[in-house]
Amino acid sequence: MTQNDPSTPDLPTGTGTGTGTDRVKRGMAEQLKGGVIMDVVTAEQARIAEDAGAVAVMALERVPADIRAQGGIARMSDPDMIESIIDAVSIPVMAKARIGHFVEAQVLQALGVDYIDESEVLTPADEAHHIVKTDFTVPFVCGATDLGEALRRIAEGAAMIRSKGEAGTGNVVEATRHMRALRRGILTLGNLDETELFVAAKELRAPHDLVVEVALTGKLPVVLFTAGGIATPADAAMMMQLGAEGVFVGSGIFKSGDPAQRAAAIVQATTFFDDPAVVAKVSRGLGEPMVGINVSTLPESERYATRGW
Amino acid sequence: MTAPVIGVLALQGDVREHLVALRAGGAEAVTVRRPAELADVDGLVVPGGESTTMAKLADRFGLLGPLRDAVRGGLPAFGSCAGMIMLADRVLDAPADQQTVGGLDVVVRRNAFGRQVDSFETEVEVEGVPGGPVHAVFIRAPWVEEVGPGVEVLGRVVGGPADGKIVAVRQGRLVATSFHPELTGDSRVHAMFVGLVRAILARDLSSDGAGVGAGSEGRVSL
């Protein structure tokens, strides 16, 4: 696994060839870095996102805010709808499968989506097992709330990780919590000795080889994005300053007053996340943000971040 | 000799990997996001990423004009994947309003190999890179469909459905690859570009730029 790792370019030349290799899957995520991936529900929204400078779009039937409002079982989107979005834009198209629903993933791969999000925003299809992602040619991104969860997903073949946050709330507090937890986990490993790393692997419930790799490199072996509750340019810039390598925005754009302008503003704030003057400039006159939900008032059953094992 | 300073366009994409590969190739590597930062570099790398995003950000932040002026004015540049698209004069399968920096007299087809499930890695022989073929990673990659008279083909895909497609080119001070040498840990392609920048710096210093094209470095015409 280490040999095919694109994030450690000082390693010797790999020998893997063909499609669906670790390097091709993880390398795809490397190309998205510094960018914004936007949830879209129609071809028209996908075009607005591409025009605003999105690096990819996430095709889904309902944005998380609507899934929350309408309730019921949230599933993979209609193939017709996904195809219409693939046809509408030239940037990569991602789509969501339910946690553990490997047949939804097979369908999405057959449709030609560029990345699958095995997502807690949809209703889980399996309460114990995630999809074995190494079985697929298409790469997967998975959510994580802490380092152990991230490494379990990577062991299953995830080629990209996003902090979960609490999708559909417009409230960045959970994304902050998860980004800080991931960062703290990585920093902690760097201070442990060889003996302690065995204990750390046990406590993290993660494979020992991945734990050692993180301890040595000081970063995840795959690209880390953030997601869940990002609604403003300043939210995006804050997540980048906390160590995210890019941003997913779900309901935050198309549930706001002026989606095209807000989308472009979040893209610019993500590139210039460390320049407050730029973030200030793009934050002006954006109109109404999405309304938002106070996460602490959400009952446990309505918290998506607790889905995934 | 002091190391040449090479900037990596850092609007979006795999900037970090290019910085690492350039340092391994003997350059001092810095990021470039603003026109003032562009003025301070001896060469430029346009990284892999999403070319539509990069072009829009360059336009919105007033960098597209300075980039075009710099490349037209002789700034050496290397582009991988999206970077190849950014350096191309003409692009197929792109949104109608997609802008590029240009400079390379080529027609590039975006996402030419297919979608992500078609992304692959293989070996490619690259002219000017010693030590055998380079391991080439193609990710939703473009290829070069047509080259103008001044463009040298450095590498082609061998075998498979895309057999013979042009995936590495050079025109004077501009180099581009469809694939991502920055993802492999092999810095030979970057070292070739750093060598090109060094040669141009030496030439420009000794002749104030007047001797372009008449070199003692063999076939390298700058």
C-alpha cells in the first residue's frame, strides 16, 4: 500500500500498471485539492457549480437539508438524473451510495461516475459492514469523525477521506470538531514510540501498518477534505486553516439566496484561505445564507455523523 | 551554481507534489498565486488539477493576463495534465468559455482517455529523460491531438486502446505532459525541466537573451 502512495513522493518508483490502482484512485483526489465539491440535484445546478469554479459536483436527489426536512429513507439517486448531470458538465461527477450498499456502488460504477461517496447522509444499508472498496475500479470517499474511523475506511479501500460534520445543518461546529479530532489524532501518533504505536492501533481500532504510516508521515495516506455544515466563505477558509485539503459544500450553496455568487465566493475563499482580505472581499453582499439548525437540539436519531462504524 | 527559483501555480491542484518533485530535481520551489509572486520566478509549473477551476480563478484574481505575458515573454513553463491544458493554444471538449494561458501550438483534447474508471498507469519513454521509461499516471487525462510545426513530440502511449497518442511535448521553453510525473516519486521529468530553466538562465545571462536557439547543449534549442 505504501508503495502506491501518491502522498509520499520521495518513495521509489512504483510498478503498478492498469486501471483502478491505489495510485490512480488516490491520485484523482490529489487533483481535487484546494477545490470545492458542490452538491447538485439538477443539470442546471451542475452547470452553475462548474461555472462558479467547482472542481467536481456531487449528484444527488435531495440535498441533506431536504433529506432532514422530508424524512424517510434516503437512497442512491435515479440513474437518469445522474446521467443528465454527467452529460451537463465536463468536471468530475461524484454520487452517493448508502453505507454498506455495495450494489448501489456497482450501479454507480457502471454509470461511469468518477467518485463514489459512501455516505452517512443516506440511510445506512448495513449496520456493521462498509463496502469493500478495494473490489472496485472507481475510487471512494468516506466520512470520518476521528483518526481511527478514517484509517478503518482507508483499510477498506477509501481513496479519500472527508470529515463528516453534520450535513444539512448549515452549522460548522461538527465539522470543526471532526477536523480537530483528526488533526489531534495525527499529531499524537507522531509523538509515540514503536511500542506505543501497537497500543495506539488497538485503541484506534485501526490497522497497525496504517497507524505507523501516519506516525511517520504526519498526515493521512489519502487526501483529507472537510464536509458537513459549511455555509459561508469564512467557514470554508476556517476548515482549510484547520488542515482540510479541500471542501465539500452540500446544502450551503443551493439553499442560499444567491447560489451562483455564493458558490464562486466559497471557491475563492478556499484558494485564498490564508488571506483574510480576500475572504472579506468575497464575503460581501452574498445575500441570505441557508437558515441552519442548532446541532445541540438535534435528537440522536437525526444525527448523521453517528452513522458508520 | 545557485538553484533556479521555480514557481508552482497554486490556485488549485496537486501543488505540494510538484514542490517536492522540483526540490528533488534541484530547484528552489515556491508557490505562485499573485502577479507579484510570478515576477520573482525563473520558471513556472502549472500543476495537475481541474483546468476549468484553475482558469476561472486565474481570471478572477487578475493572474491570467500576467501569466500570458510571462509565457509569451519567454518564462519557461511545464504543465502536467490540467497544466498541459492551461498551456495549450487550443482545447477540445471544454466548456465554450474556457480560457487558457496558451503558448504551446497544440490542440489538446480534455478527458481524452475517458472518465475516472478509465484512468490508468503505464510506462512511457520520454525523450530527453535519461534512465529508461518513466512511470506515467494518467488521471482523466488529456492527450495532444495535433501539434504545430515548432512542437517536438517527446512521448507517446504504447499499446492499449490509446496506442500512439501523444502525451509529452516540448516547444522551445514550454514542456507539457498528459500524465503526472509528480505522483510517482520519480523526479526525472522535473529534473529535465529544472535543467532547461538552468540552461536558459545561463544563456540569458551570457548573451542577454540574444542567443536564443543557438546552443552548445546539443539538440536543445531554447
